[in-house]
Amino acid sequence: GNPERADEARSSRESCAIEIVDRARMMAERYALTKREHEILVFLLEGRSHPYIRDALYLSRSTVDTHVRHIYRKTNVNSKQELIDLSK
């Protein structure tokens, strides 16, 4: 492939990742999320699934579900999509 295009794509992904981390940090401060909730929020804003989060953080199903439930309650949303929309 074209090395310039590859660099542009990589740069675009990195910019998106930085933007998600920044939005998560602002939301964590605004909604008084715990450190773990903030960590999980980043994954949710990336569109990651609960199984993905469990595997990445070595957590049980119930632990991830509990943190996600707390994040939804604190931010007053009912779904991952609502959470993503709220972050923008």
C-alpha cells in the first residue's frame, strides 16, 4: 500500500483515541466517576463490548456489569449509544 495513506490512517486513529480519552476524563470529573468507572468509560466510548472489557481488565462479568450500571446511573443514560452521544 501507500505509506503516506498508512501514516494518515494511523494519525487519524491516534487523534480519535486521544479525543475519546479527553471526553472520558471530562465526563469522569463532571459525573464524579471512580477511577475504575473512568477506565471502563473509555472502553464504552470506544464502542467496546462487556466481554472485551472483562478480558482487557481481567474482571468478572458481574463486576463489569456493576460498574457499567453505576456509570449509566451517574450519567443518567440507559445505553452505550446514549453514553457515546452524551460524550460529544
